[in-house]
Amino acid sequence: MLLECASPACDARRIVELMRSADWSRLLALAEEHRVLGHLAVRLRELNESFVPTDMRQAVQEHHRAQAFSTLRMTAELFRLFELFAARGIPALVVKGPVLAMHAYADPAMRSYGDLDLLVRQRDIRRATESLQAAGYEATVPLSAIDAGKIPGQFLFAKPDANLLVELHNDFTLRYFPRRLPLEKLFARRVLVRLDGHEAPALAVEDELVYICVHGATHLWERLSWIADVAGLVTRQSGIDWQGVAKMAQDVGAERMLRTGLRLASDLLQARLPNAVRAATERDRGAAKLAACVRTWLENADNKPPTLFKRAAFRLRMRGNVLSAPAYLLRLSLSPTEEDWQTGGGISHNGLLGVLRRPFRLARKYGRDGTD
């Protein structure tokens, strides 16, 4: 039922049929887990009230209302951050969040998200950190680590009293891109997206499509919302420059990641692709195998998550090339993040120690059975 709700080609009659045997409490729990509550709320609102139990309709409406209020609050905070950064001459781009919701659904409250993601050049990270700390945020990566040249998985900031999270990314932190992100080109191609009467600088649609496909692949597409975003984006944005998409994917070595995302959006959510794009996607047997793995994991969501070895195999396949895939996996396995160089509340300045610690930490985290 959630697949039908998340599909751009949603069939209301099919939803009504599925409702007859639906476990409503389980449906609501899954919608929250997969971050597609907005999709469910919109589809139920379109149906005759007699088809949906009153308590279920009210529960969905309350949860979606809370999501809408959260979106308004975070959008307001987003523009406050832009003002803070502008005061210090720090350019930034929004990724995902409300901008992706506008691009994919024309509704900033459709997507569920818990943080604000911004692209900021590495040379501006220190000043951005100072600005956020002055605004009441706590930095998980201290200035001393930045000065020491440490590169985390993301520069994370939290404001506990307001329940706000901000992540700063750039071409150094986004290590799951097989090749370095062409950050200057992304800034040059930026677009302005209108949100609540303001304009937010964001990725071009073509760059955003590749970005969210890499993000989904990074997390093994374990949430339906990530697939729904791809389906919504390619469906609503009729003027996509597909040659530009292919060029961006090639630049960052993410051709198979892109085709896997498109395959999932097409197979699971009936997203329509241009004939040439569909043909290229279907020719990639590796992408088909990856999509099959994802479908299996989604169907077995209640069971244990993929083991460390399955994750490694997935990452090898998603890189594609028989020569570059092992190098990609090795880089991911040995590139230390803040979890590897932060020890006992301090920062280890021994780079080799962080490299050696990382594979053992990953093994402990995922283990043979996929549990922490």
C-alpha cells in the first residue's frame, strides 16, 4: 500500500482494494519508518472518508500536521542560517530538505527530514562553524579539529533546546561519491528555489538527481522515501537535461548508482523515464542486481539489516568497474571519520591510528549478523 501511495502514478482504486486487508497501525508505523507519511496523508485525503477508519484518518492527519509545522520551523531556520552566512560572506547551497520537496512534489511539507543539509566550501568551514556556534549551535567537530585538518563524515551542529540539526558538507566530506564532487561547478550551476516567499540557492535539478541517487546508494536505499524522491523528481521535472545528468554522473563516477536509483523508481513506483534513459538503465545488469537486493531488503524490513559482508558486496557492485570498485571499497573502509579520530572526548592526531581503527569499528558496528 505504501508503494502505491508513494508512486507518482498512484491508482486510487488499487489503494481502496489494499485497504480491505490493511493493518492500519502497522501501516502508520511503516509510513513513519520509511518517511513517506506525507505521501500516505495526501492519498488518504483524496479518498472518500468512508474508506478510511476515523481513528486512522485522524492519526495520519495529526502526524502530518506535526510534520508540516516542523517543515515551517526548519525552513525559517534555513533562511536565518543564510542570513548568518551572508553576513560573513559564506556562500552555501541547500541540498535535499525543503528544496527537494519542492522539486519533487511542489510541496515543502511532503518530505520528512530531521536536519538541514548545506554545501559549504572547505575554506569556509571554520567561519561557518564560528557563525553557528555564535547562533547557539553546538559543534560535534571542534575548531581545533578543523585547524588540524581533520575531515569528518559531516560537520554536524545541534541546538538541543530547539531540536535543530544542521549538517555542512563539501567535496571532502562526501566520500561516498566515487570521484571528488565538482563543487565549483555545482555552485556555478545553482538555481534559486522559492520557499515561503524567499529564494533559496540550491543544486540544479540535474545535479540534485545524481546527488540523491548517490545518497540513496550510500544508505543501501533502506528507506522508501529516497526512492520516492527520485520518482517524484523525474516525474515532476519534465525539462530535465538528461545529457547533463549523464555528464554529472560520469564526472563523479556514479553512473551505476544513478541507474540503480532510476531502476528502483521505475520498477517499484512506476516512474516514467524517457525511452533512451529507460533503455540505458535496463541494459545495466549490475544495476538490475542491485535493485533486486534493495527490493529484498525492503520486503524483509522487520528482519536483521544487511551484514557487513553484504554491505561490502553492494558497494563493490554499485561502483561498477572491476578495477575501480575494489579501490573505492578500500577507500571507504580506510578513510577515517570523526568516529575514528575522536577518542575519549579528545582528538587523535595520529592519522595512521584512525585508518587502522576504522575497519575494526565498522566490523563491530555491523557484525556478521548485521546488528550493532
